[in-house]
Amino acid sequence: MLNKSLIAKNIILITKSSQLKNKISIKKTIALVSGANRGIGKAITEELLNNGAVKVYAGGRKPESLAGLKEQYGDRLIPVQLDVTSETSIRAVVQEASDVNVLINNAGVLITGNYKAENMLETMLQNFEVNVLGVARLTQAFLPIIEKNDNAAIATVSSVVGLGNMPVANGYSASKAAVHSMIQGLRGELSDSPVLVVGIYPGPIDTDMTKDFEGVPKDTPELLAKNVVEQLAKGEEDIFPDSMSAQVKQAYFASPKEVEKQFAGF
């Protein structure tokens, strides 16, 4: 039997949540971007700064690689050494970046492999260590800071292959599916909070990470970053920021099973 009072309570909670969520003012944004030293993370960092962000903490294992951006943006860009697999590294960044109001969980790895490979478990663990546990560590560490700041958002990069597994990259796809679920879980947990929780679902983007995927159409990280920042400013919760992901979005909402079949061909 349906619990009508519980349903009514949930409806009120959802309505309250939608009323609390805010558009994000990029000009009031103090962001931390993980994996900011290349590819998607670097492009998002630049796009935020080009659109007037107060400052961006650009996290990466090798912050010295951001010297060129530091020269371009001056004090508005703060390179920080960040390894999302290390709680010690994350604690140090929390101390330095205690004014952050927008977290961009971008750091990730793409290690191919499937069930027939001898090293299947190894590649699965490598993908999950960075893509899943890295997101969990960084989000948990910065959540208390972000919750007490205005103009607050947590945006996390998943992937279209988190919605339909690509067997050649089984472990990666599975990790991004976990990230998709984590985004939904965090959004539910913060449903009575003004913090905007955003999922980003790119298709193949022309970066070092996808260089081995030949013959696959790829949009530029700059186009992705432009769309991400635009949609973030509008308060969108789910962002499909490139041409392939926009197609996958339509197909997924029409028939998740059909997306599964399409990706199974890779």
C-alpha cells in the first residue's frame, strides 16, 4: 500500500529543493578544478577565468605544468599540487583553498580492458581508485566548505559511457557509471541545501586520454568547457556538453537499452 503521507513529504521536499537551487554567478566563483593541468580540466579552468571567475585553484599532480596559465592569469590562477588518490594531498589543498564555492571534480584516468584480459581486475581497480574514490575523497573533504559558502556548486565529470558500457573500456565505463550514481546520491543528500549538484556527461573529446580512439569524431575541450560554464551559470543539473553526448542524451531518455546496444559495438 502506498504511504500517502510519505509521498506528500517527498513532494514538498522536492519542491523546496527546486526553489532553493540557484544559478551560478561565474563572476562570484572561486573554483577548485581537479586535473586542471591538461585536457578538459585545463579548458574549464581557462573558460571560468575568461568569464570573470574571481580565481581558480588549478589542481594537478604536476602544478609546474601550469606555469603558462599562471603567467597569463596572474593571481587569479593558483596552481596546487593535488593527487586525488592521496588523503594527505587533499588535506593540504583544503587548508589552502578554504574559500572555494565551486568544486569541479574532473581528474580521471581511462585505462582500457575487458573481462577476457588477464589484467582485468588490475585495470578495474586503477579506474575506480581515481575516477570513483578520488571523487569521493575530494567531495567529502570540500563539502563542509562549500555548504557554508554562497554561490555553491559541486560539478562532477562522468561520461556517456557511464550510461551505457563500452566493452573495450569496461572498467572505465563501470567507474563512470558509479560516478553517475554518486552524483545522484549527493544531489539527493543535499536536496534541502542550496548547493547545486551537477553531472557532466561528455562523449569523446580530443585530448591525450582519447588519442588511441582513432576514427571516432571528437569535439574540442574548448567547446566542452564553453558549454559546461554556460550551463553551470544557468543552474543545469545534467550537462551533455558536446555533439555526441547531446545525441546520446536524446537516445538514452528514449531507450536506455538502445544506447547499451550501440555502445556494445565498440
